[in-house]
Amino acid sequence: MNLRSKRRLAAEVLKVGEDRIIFDEEYSDLIQDAITRSTIRGLVGFGAIKVKPKKGISRGRVRARKLGEKRGKGEGSKEGTSFARLSRKERWVARVRALRWRLKVARDRNEITKDTYRALYSQIKGGQIRTVRQLLGMIKEARR
């Protein structure tokens, strides 16, 4: 029994793909007689025509990758020089961003004046201040 046209019609009525349409075998004669959209709708309400549930997309592979990002970072697992793992520029950018953020926080808390902020900012840019600890020491000195 060829129900291809009924399947197509049901898919259009239910706004799903043809692959998701399921016909109940018990009502095959009723389905074969259905030729209008309204009769198809009636059969859907009756339970003779059903829609398969949507298949979800598994996140399992993503979870496994996330777990892999957490593990295997010890000294024994490292391959390549430190420069290969993280370039000099990337390290510099990370360091400067951290320092500038600390400096901004200090300015917003009124721990330093605008002039001191400018001076320290320039020193960070020039590479004179290399660590957050060093920066905090400089801020302490500036407050005296």
C-alpha cells in the first residue's frame, strides 16, 4: 500500500519532515481514504497519524572534551617549550591586562591619584612593573 502522498500531506499539515510521520497500522484503511487536509487533521486528532519526537543533539562529546581540558596538564604531560605552549606576546598581554585592571581598581577606590595612576600606567607599559605584587608595592609607596 503506497501512502507516500498521505505522508507528504500529513507532513505539510503538521509542519514536520516526512521522516517524522508515523502511521498506525490499525487505521491503514482510514488513512488510505484520506485525501484532504481536513481529514488528515481529523486522523491526527484521532491518533491514527502521529509525529516522532525530535532527536536531540548529544552533548557527550563536548563534556568529554571539557573534562580533557582539566586533566593532563602536569609537568609530565607537557610537550613543547613554554614558548610553543603560550607565545611571548600572549603572556605579555595577559600580564599587562592584569596589571592595568589592578591599577584601575586602585584608582576607583581612591587609593591613588590620577597623576600616580598615569605614572604607574606608563611604567606598566614600559615593562618596569612586571608583577601584580610589584605594582601593589609601588601603590603603597605612592600613598606615603
